[in-house]
Amino acid sequence: MVSTTRRHFLASLAGAAAVRSPAAPAAADRQNVLFIAIDDLNDWIGCLGGHPDAKTPNFDRLAGRGVLFTNAHCAAPLCNPSRAAIMTGIRPSTSGVYLNSQPWRKSEVLAGAVTLPQHFMAHGYWVAGAGKIYHGRYPDPPSWHEYWPSQTQNRPRDPVPPNRPLNGIPKTAHFDWGPVKVRDSEMGDRKVVQWAADQLHRKHDRPFFLACGIFRPHLPWYVPEKYFDMFPLGRITLPEVKADDLDDVPPIGRKFANPEGDHRKVIQYGQWKKAVQGYLASIAFADACLGKLLEAFDASPYRDTTTIVLWSDHGWHLGEKLHWRKFALWEEATHNVFLVVSPGLTKSGTVCRRPVDMMDIYPTLIDICGLRKREGLEGISLLPWLKNPELEKERPALTTYQRGNHSVRTERWRYIRYHDGTEELYDHEKDELEWYNLAARPEYADLKRKLARWFPKTDAPNSPIERRRTGIA
Ligand SMILES: [Ca+2]
Ligand SMILES: [Ca+2]
């Protein structure tokens, strides 16, 4: 049904039918894919309503063109495990890749994995990318025919302001924010987007899988001044925080929150509003980069034959639960941005509230593009929900942080279980900020049992850890 309603621009190109597989339609008949990743973007975009001050016209416009999943969650709340899981279709609990310091190809399970772009390559696609798709330290040259700036460096260096840190917090490394006095075109993300835009303006003789990874709003929040000016400090809305929120959280959760770390420093140096401003400014900058990419896309000949998938690799805390960054299993850290625009398949302005997680990207793209199915993928195809967002869905979203700690998210509930058996249970119908842990109440024993069925059956041992430095990206 999908293939008959689509226009196949590439099918008309001479020579495009050269690659054929007996098991699947000709490569020339397939959709292109524009695969857009945004680093560290939580739900603070207009269409997800996570923050009242957010200014994201381009995210909102793109979401309005297809299906926006409003209850999407990462497989892991940190870069490397989240991205390795998305790109291989295999969960951290199966691969043993839980940390940013684990070269994912050194996992026994992932050593020979066929990544999502490799699967497209095997179907005759031209597969290329720029910017952060894999975690920076562990790029995967076999995944790409071409990469920019190179197969070993996934993004250009960004300009930084003199006299860092700007926020006055000592020993902050990249936990810093403030304006840089440069033009947009000098920013790494804009160069990445420009390279991707150039590929969209080229004539391609076979379908393409084009990946574009935007790094902001990853730290440090150094973006041109005009983006800071969009969010005057006097009008910044701080997140709603319950001072004693951690009192009913088990010790492992409190350790993840680490209130005496970032949060204490942010308060001590009077930086909370400035940090929120820096994050909003960085999101607005990422939104402007997305706008440039979409401008090129809409002017390209591929607009009606290309599926766009946009995802962020996890969420971000800015003080909620007295916690900063990701590295936790609560809503702020797991909730991510995920949307699909597919000509002839998705209807504009569609919202799907069913819980999904990022393991579903790989099988969904297989179905959209009519590629061969793959054994061993741990997500499910979302094709039925792209067609009918109201369809019932029993399977919840699952997120894992470090070995043996998991969170299941249904439309109503979040159930966290740590490796020592301690738990948290939140009712999003009454408590969307996850303030009241209900796990100890006997009336929820049966519900917890039902939700626990979705936790992984295995917790693979850690794959090899690289000790040379600690990855915090
Ligand atoms: Ca990230
Ligand atoms: Ca609480």
C-alpha cells in the first residue's frame, strides 16, 4: 500500500535499477532516508511542551509534517550506549555496552553486528553522514561510504570563548555556558548541516541514507550571542523542583542524582537561570541549524521520496530531582525527541502518545524502505502506529542505565528497578513530575509484577572498558 502511493523519483533515473535483490524490491524503488540526530535534547521543544520558554519553530514545523511520538524514550540515558543501541538494534543489557568508555565494537555481541547504515548499504544505498551519529570516540568506518569531516572525526571543532569558564564554577570542564562572538557559519553544527545540504543538492543515481548529527544542545553551551538574547534572564522559567524529592528515592537513585555535585555548585554560584538560558539558547541554535537543513531538503528533488527520521539520544535534567545532565532513569533523562515524516505513509499533524523506545528505529526503517528483515533486533517496527497512532500498544518503553538498572515506561506508569532490587513507581496520570514514589504500597504489587515482565531477561556483563579517560559526553 505504501509503495503504490509514493512517487518514485529515483526510479526514473537512468541506470538506477542496476542493483537488484531477488528478495526485495529494486533499490531504485526505495525511499531515501534523511536520518537526523540531535545530541542531548530533552523535551524542551515547543511541540513537546517541556518548557514554556522554548523557541523551536523548525522542530515544531517538521513534527507537524508527520508523526510526533510524544512518549518516546532512549534505550540508555547517555551517548555511547544509546547510540550503539540505535545503530545496531541491540540493547545494552544484551551487548554489555553501558558506559561512554566502552568501544562498542569490542562487545562480543556487537563485534560483527550489521549496523543500520550497513543494512542500507547491503541494499544498494549510498550511505553517508556528517556530525555526531556514533559517540565521538567510537566512529564506525564500515558503516559509511563517506563521512564528513572524516571517518575518524565526526565533527569539526567549535569556537570557544576566551577566559573560560564563563560561569565561574571551578573545574567545570565543559559544564559551562555563555555566548561566543562568532557568526553561525563558524559553528561546527552549521558546517555539518552545510555538508548534508550539499549532498541533498547533488544528483544521486541510487537511493541514499544520509545521516546528519547536530551536536548542540550538548555541553558546553557556547552559541552565538543572538541565541542568548532570545531568552532574557529576567524572564527565564526555572524547572519545578521539590526540595525533598529524593527522600523517597532508593540509595542507588540518590547516588545517580548526586545533589551535592552539579546542583550544589549551580546554586552556590548563582547559575541556575543562566544555565537554563544557556540550554534554551543552545536548543534555539540547534533549531536554526535544523531550519537550514530543511530549507535545503525542501528545495531538493528528494522532498517527496525521502523519509525523515529525527531523534535525540536521551533527555537532560536541569535541576529536577536536584540532578543535572542525563545519567539517570527518570522522565527528564529518558524522554527524548522522536518523529517520522514519510511521504505517502504518515499524515501531517499526527501525534502518537503510545510509549516507544529507540530500539524501534532500525526495524521501522526496514519496513518503511522494504529492506530484508533482520534477526536479533530487539525493537519492533512502528509501521502500524505510523499508519494509526491510536492503535493499542502493550509493549512499553525500556531504558537501561548501567548494568542491572532498568526503567519501564507505559502511557501511565514509570517503574524503575535497580540492580539491588530497590524500586520506584510513578503514576503519570497524577504525578507527571515523578515526585511521589508509590513502589512500597501493597496495592501496587500486582501492577509491579506485570510491569516487571518487560525488564530484560539478561544483564550482560560489561563489555571491555577503555581506561584512558572517562567519557562524560
Ligand atoms: Ca548525548
Ligand atoms: Ca520524591
